[in-house]
Amino acid sequence: MNDEMTPFAETISDETAFALSEALHWLALSCEAKYLGQIRRYVATPDDARPVDPERPWNTNPPAE
């Protein structure tokens, strides 16, 4: 990834880098703890059973037609 694509282009202090990393880890762990059942259910669902909108493949819940 080049510097133009990264959201962290600026140089930061070691302390700030540590604080940012801790905050992101805390956020990820909190999200996983809150939604673990749903995450496991999603991962266990075969890909071919998930609805896909060819115009928006990133949307895993396309509107019903």
C-alpha cells in the first residue's frame, strides 16, 4: 500500500501509535463480544446461500424483489 492509499500518512509519536492501536483493538474486541453469535452464524452460512446483488456485491442484504 502506498502513502496515498493509507489513512495513516502522517508520522505520529510512539505514545500516540500505542494509544491508537489499543483503541482499535478495544473496539474490535467489543464488537466481536457484542455480535459474536451473528458473526459465527454468518461465517457458517455457505456463500451460495447468501443473497448477492450483482450491482452491489458488497451488500449482503439486498432488498427483496
